[in-house]
Amino acid sequence: MINYSKCPDDELAFLLKEGDDAAFREIYLRYDKLLYLYAYKKLRNKEEAKDVVQDIFTWLFNNRFEFKLKTTLSGYLYKSILNKIFDIFKHKGIIRKYADSGKHYIEVNNPETDYLIREKDIAILIEKEIAAMPEKMREIYLLKRKQFLTTKEIAEQLGLSEHTVSTQLKRALKHLRVKLGIMVYLMYILN
């Protein structure tokens, strides 16, 4: 049995073309949130961003048997999102302003660009989830991860027991694991 979460993108793309629905599901899980963040950053409209991402995945599923990948999967998906966004801008009559700004160019064949886009999107996603934590949990977590204080130092600073601090840290890590998914969480912890 294939462990899809460990498959590299190119293998997932191959399996998708072979009609493997589980490969499509993994691609969706791997890129859905990142593509949404990317689309939202460009559109500044939650519903339009959701629609753009949904359109890309719908097209990918419907055309999976004819799908030909000439670049990286992530580069292809990001470029597809960008093209959809251009269609929206064109429809709204603002494509000229956006194109003149020079912010529309992405070199999809460059692995460094792909990495930088992912890293930035993941960082935004992580910061969003940290901000969503309950106030005391977030404060304890930030003291531990950003100021590198020990559990004892945090307890003394906040007037809490070490056990309470330890429990809050465990809950914070569980929160991030659940909200971000294990792969993003592990990448964040390892960095």
C-alpha cells in the first residue's frame, strides 16, 4: 500500500494521470491551504480565493488522464492560480494596473522560487494559527519559542506553576499539529 503523504510531487502527478484518486486527494491536502493563501494575498477576497482554488482542483481532477506536467507540480499549481487571478482582474478591468506593477511574474521552473513561495506561505499559515491560540497559551508558547525561555523561567515570569506552563506548551504544540498538519508542523519544528 502506498503512503501518499511521503510521495514526492512528481510521483503524485504520475499516479494522478493513472487515475489514482488517493493521489489527487494527497495533492489537494498538500496544496489546498497554501494555494488559498496565495490567491487570497493577490485577490484580498476570501470567496474569490476559495473559488479560484476550487476551480483549479476541479479542472485538475476532470483532466487528470490528459494531464502533462512540464514543470514542478507546485509551480504548475501556483501558475494556474495566477492565470485564474489574471482572468478575474481582466474581467474587472484592472489587469493593466497589476501588470504595470511588475508583481505578476513567477519563474515556475526555478526550484528556488517554488521553495520561497512555499516557505512564505507556510510562515503566514503558522503565524495565523499561533495568533488563533488562546491568549495565555500563545503568550507561553511565544516566550518558549521566540525568547527561548525555560519552563521554569516562564513560570516565574508569569506567576504560574511549571506544570501549568508545561501543559500549555503541550496544548500549543498539539494545536499546531492539528491545524497545520503533520508535515508542515514538522518542517516548522525542524527549522
